Amino acid sequence: MTGAKPPTEPTGPAAARDVAGARGPSGSHGGARDAAAPAAPAEEDAGEEVGRGAQEKVRRGAAEDAPRGPVLPATVRPDVDLRLVRYFVVVAGHLHFGRAAGELHITQPSLSRQIRRLEEQVGARLLDRTPRGTRLTDAGEVFLPRAKALLRAAAQAMGQARAAARPARLVVGYTSGLIVTPAVREVRRRHPDAEVRTVSLAWLDARAALLEHRADAVMTRLPFATDQLRVTVLYDEPRVLVVSREHRLAGRDVVRLDDFAGEPIPRMRGVDPAWSAFWRLDPRPDGSRPPDGPYIDNLEDKFESVAAGEAVIVTASQRPGALRPDLVAIPLLDVEPSHVVLATRAEDHGRLLTAFRRSARSHLTVRPANPHSTGEAGTAQDASDGAA
């Protein structure tokens, strides 16, 4: 089999595969396992205490006892507005105030003011605007990973508190083109007093939704980082090449990599390199790289670039009628199929979640209808707790 492969174990023909822990924080892979990754040290708490201590010592003038590293001015408050932290993270992701303001649905002048407020609270300049655009300062580079960790910790704390307050509640997420209805219906039937709801997620949001407790289970596609998660492969989908109806390949029954080797493929900013490599088929079996297509930010932009003749894309096989009428999906031979999975937090073993896992194994595993698929699926069997 050739083409880029997702970070999962080899697929077998008979059953769903449990791949929890298949990918560690560094991106390495090992055997499937069912344990959550070790918890990281509570660096934020320690950092807060150091910050408070440092300010107190500055006020006392005890320079000889001051901690190592830079100390914030005595006037800087140790608490920071999380809303402003989120604004900073979005700007840092785009490195462009206009695009960040659009994502946040606020005006650019208002965003600039909010960033200045955050810089005042932090006590350091975080972003510089230059003729070439926006860049992070040295302080911004240091603050960014800690800001992301702060937002994650806050989301997890709120999610865990809500879960504790409403134990008979389950949120099931799903990404584009996947259907969770049969399994959700079964859980609702068996647990009529429980609140079971569904939420549509952006194609790259599955992992974050779980870790931030916005969803308790997600049906999505590999590859993505699976540390801290329990991931079970439900079935495989063939991959297809999507082209414009005016494209030279539009009339073909099947295609191979060599047929579109020189065609540009869109790129996305800030995505998991493994995800990008899998869907861009990068590198090719001969070591070559696909030509770079335009940068896109969402699925609709990707299809628009294809319809405009700017690029071609590789995606999972589409349900009949799901594709735009000006596009054509052609079965792609000699590449690894896409893997559809059920992902949950590794440490979660609640009654409703266990019931949903069981229902998913019964109702969400299918045999791909496309004859060019190399994967098969039967009754799901979780590798670690098949009796669940």
C-alpha cells in the first residue's frame, strides 16, 4: 500500500480497533493501550504563587530574596482576564489583526484595544505590528503556550464542574459527513431520564472538544493526536480525489497518484503535521512533495478552490448527493483508507458514556460500499474492554 498513512495501528478486516494512547505527546507511536497519559505538573499554580511572592518581595525591597528571572512591576495585578487571553491566542494564530477580528466577530480597533489591555495586565508588550505584518515579541513567544494552557485548564475546570452537577448528561460530537443518530437514539431509548444531545464540530476540533469537556464522545476521522484519549476505529472509508467538473480527470472511473502528481493541493495554517501529510499525500511514495495550493481556513473554502480550478483535494468518500454539483469525486487507488473512529477521554468511564460506547459498536460500524476500499468492518470489538 502506498501513500501517506495516518498515525494508527495496522487495520484488520474483522473488527474495530482500540488505539488509545497510540500517539504520545511527541507524536511517537506504540502499541494500543487504554490508559490515560500521566498528568502534567500544575505549572500554572506554581507560576501564580511565584508571581505573588515576587511582587510581595519587590514591595518589601528584599532584592536579595527575589526569584530568578524577570519580575513584573509591583503595580501589575496577578489576575488576567481570560477573554483577553483568548483574543491574544487568536491573533497569535493568524498573526493578522483583521483576520483575527473576523474570527472573533469584533471590530479591528476594538481588538487592538483589548490586546493593549492584556499587555497592561501582563506587564509586557506581546505583539508588534511591522510593515510586514504582526509578529510576537519575545515576551509574546513565552506567553503564548502558557496562555493556551490557561484557556485549556479553565475550560476543563468548567466542563468537569458541569459534568459533576449533571451526571445524567452526555454530549456526542461528530464531524463533517459522519452520522451518530442510530447510537444516540439507542442510548436515549435505554436511558429516557438522561439528557443526551449532539453537537456538530469543525473537522479539526474533535480533540480540543474532548479535552475542554465540550463533548464527551466524538465520531471523527484520524489522524490526530490521541494521547489522553481512548480511540476506537469503527470502520474504514476509501479516499477519493475531488476535482472540478471541467478538470481533465473528471471523466475518469479511478485515478492513481501519478495521474495528478503535478496538481496543487490546498494548505491549512497551524494544523497537525500528521493530519496535513495524510490528506495532502505528502510525501509521495517516490519522496516528492505535492505542489502547494492556496491557504484555506475551512471546508467550504477548500471546495471553492477546487471548483475555481485552483487545486484538487483528497478527501473521504462522499455520500451520494453530498458533494457540490460542480465537483466530481473519483475513487483513488493505492492509498491507505481513511479511518473513522470513536474518541473519548481516556479517564472517563461513566454509565452513560459506557452505554454510548456499546451502542456505537453495535450501530456505527459499517462496511464501506465503495469497491475500491481496502478496509472492512464487522461488529465492533473494543480491544481493551469488549465486555463493556
